[in-house]
Amino acid sequence: MGRASALALELPLRPRSQQDIEMYLKHALYVDDDTLLRHIAPGDESFFKKCAADAGVPFEKFARAKPWFNAFHIYALPTRGAITYAGIDVRLANIAQAQKKPVLYLESPGEQAMELDGIPKENQISMLMYACQILDASSANDTLRTDERGWLLQVQRAWQAGDAMTLGRLADSPIPGQPPELFDVSRYIYRDGTDRFVHGLSQAGLSGTSGPILVAVGFGHFFGAASLPERLKKAGYTVTGPVVDVQSQ
């Protein structure tokens, strides 16, 4: 946390109220008798049934959830046998709480679900199909997993080195192996999310906070002409990037 007097995260690490849960589910699940089967080609039903089985989810439950929700659930599945660590948001929140510094949230889980539900239906289907392909244990999809891991490794190395130019290039280019529609989804999430983060900061009740605020959101929000730093500057904030000590990496 360093000199920061407060921490701003994208959203709470867990729902804070029953209202949060209800709003999230409102955008994550189909209503009445609508299901995934009404939104996919008949020939794709067996593909998604296999995907549900691979994910360990009964197909009836899988089919009641919208594609974006199932896709993110699959992305969150831990790799078998892998060691997993707390994400940076968890680590920063723990540090802030230990230092008795306030933690601000720029959106609610329900607001995030509403954003993701706004992704065009055909793009949601593409998201889910790609997630299912990544999940598939068959060797035919090894290339997809290798390409994605290679891209993530580039992001990690650039982040550790403080290489903003490379991070900006990676944020503004498709992940190798992904269908073009997923890049459109990323652009939508970055653009809409940045709008809400700026609004969230303006509504966060900062009157009792003095000094710098550490804003920790997805790296793609920090780059481009309409990036979060540029938007905050236009809103009257003073924006300072992190000081990177490469020798300590």
C-alpha cells in the first residue's frame, strides 16, 4: 500500500447483501422456461452437454445459466494439481485492512453482472464455446491452452519489469487462438468498466479520505485513449503511476 491512504478495488471480494446476490442472479440466469438450448444451434447441444460434464455441472443447471456466467465459471476452475495463490485484490485488501485503511469498491456484483449480461448473445455463445474448448482435456486443444498461457506469461513478465509499452500492446491486441468476437468482448468490458469505475470513484464518499488512493483494477483499463488514468485526469484527479524497482523483482 505504501503512501496510499485508501484502496479502490473493482468490486467486493464477496457479495455484501442479499440484494447483491439477487441482482447478480437476475442477470446470470434465464427466466421462466427459457434455457441455453433456445439460443444455440441444435447441432451444438451435445458439445455443451460434454462441456457441462467436464465442468462437473449437471446439464439442467448449466442450461439455466447464461453463457457469460458459465464461461466465467469455467475460467475460474483450478487446473488439476496446480498450486493456486490469492489474487492481487485479495492480497491488497488484506494489507489495507491490516493497516486500517479504507477499502472502496467501484462497482457491485450486480452491476458487474448487468454489464456482462449486456454482451451480445452471439458473443456470449462464442465466449462459452471457447471456454469449453480450453476445458476439453483432449490433445486437439493443447494449442489453445499453450497460446493463452504464452500470452499470460508475456503479461506477467511485462508487469514485473514495469514495461508499460508492452502491457499496452498486449491489452490492445487479441489473445492468440481466441476468436475475433472475444476481442470485441474485451473491448466492451474495458470501455464499459472504465466508465463505471470513474463513476464509482466519484460516488465513493472520499470526503474523509486524504492522500493518494491506490486503484487496483484489471490492467486493460490502464491503456488506450479512453483509459482509466486519462478519464480520471479529465475528471480532475491527479494521477501518478507506480514506481517500479526492477532490481527488487
